[in-house]
Amino acid sequence: MKKLLFFDIDGTLVDFGNSTMSPSTTDALIRAKQNGHMIFLCTGRSYNQIYPSLKAFDFDGVVAAAGGYVTVGDKVIAHHVYGQNLLQKVLDTVGDNNTGLIFQTKDKSITNHKWADKFISAFSKQFDMHVIQDNPTFKDIVIDDELSSFSNRYADVESTIYCNCDYHIDDLRRLLGDEFVVTLSSFKEPEPYSGEITLRGVNKATGIRDVVEFLHMSQADTIGFGDGQNDFDMLRYCDVGVAMGNSSDEVKAVADIVTDDIKEDGLKNAMVHLGLV
């Protein structure tokens, strides 16, 4: 029976700091498609931040920006943006303190010099500089230091990633209010002063539901694979949620299956276990 398979990127399809899938992962995806299953990227990254090698692979669609931008084939089936007022609320809350900010749209990422410096400093503690320079998050990023009318120019922002915030994640959630969801970052080493800001009611699970409804299939046909804090909704929604062995204990606790570490062919092993390949 055909299944819809949804794959997180960082820590699931590719290891942190790497833009290329392992041979075992590539082989498993090819075999799954040959067996009649459909495969989808399901990522917190905006579409423009997805590695070119993954865009070139034969995925059947994308759930990007944690459900903010959803495609099946070449058709966009859902697209959710902040709009001017909600973007201004984020700017008013954290735009003028020590927080590093990158705003994500389908086509580009936007920051300014001060915000970018915070991110480079944070990333350099976890990754080599060449990894930072090659990451789509930083390549061809738009640098815009003019905050006047910023929210008007970039009202199509889908999500925000932040680091080095003055506020603990619990305080930031309170300050931003009910319109937003704030989750811990999907960095290699998450901590409570870095994370992702997405629209409430828009997440990986809602994006998967959009795909299911578009294809006239069922939630029972879904399997999700992930490892990070922003995978909770996906792992809970899918009929089978698979946590990578490199996931935190919190992520593993919400999954139906825990597979091996990404470095130990965890994705392929899970797909074999589930009879997908």
C-alpha cells in the first residue's frame, strides 16, 4: 500500500554541517519510490534555504518553513506569511536588542549586519567556517540595515530564526503572545536563547495534512522521520513517527519508533524495518 513519507533535513536526511545525503539514505529513498511510495521534504528551512542537492533529488514535494510553504509536484498548495503587523511585532520585541535574527521568505533570507554577526558568532562555535559559508542560510542572504518600513518591505516572511536572545524561550513566548509559536532551534546543540518563531496554527503537521488532503489520502498513510524540537508536531501527527537515534530524549519520547543514529544508517534501517524498501 502506498505511503506518504516525510523527512526532516538537518540531523535526519543529512548530518549537521553536511549538505549531501549518505549513499545508504540515497539508496533507501530511491528504492522507496520504486516501491510506489511518495517522498517529501519536511523542514523548518524556508524553500530558498534547502540545499540544491536536495532540490535536485526526485522528491514528490516539499513542506518548507515548518508548514508555511507546501508543494506537491510543481503546484503550491499552501502558503502562509506573517504580514506587516505580525512582523512588526517581532521587530518591536527583539529587533533592537542583542538578538540575532534571520527572516525567511520563500525566495530569500533577510538580516542586517548586526543580526548576522550574532549568527556567525553562534554558528562558528559549532561548525567550521566553510560549513557556514556554504550553508544556504548565509549564501546570497539579503543584508538590509534600514529598519524603517522593514515590515512593509518583507511582509511575506514565513518564519524567523533567532539566536543569542536576551530572553529565555519561555519569556519570549509570553512577550510574543498567542499569534506565534516559539520552538528551540534545530542547531546541533539547542539552548533556550535560540530558536524559531513560526505562526500559530502553521507547523509541519498542518503542512503534512495539506498534502494528505490534496492527494485525497489518509493520515493513516503517513510516516514521518525527524530528530529535532520542530519535529514534535510531525511525529505526533503521522501514523508512524520515527525519531533518529541522534534525537534528544524529548523527541524520542513522542515517536513510535526510535532508529539508529544518522551516522549509523539510521534512516535506511528504519525504512527497512517498516517494509518500505
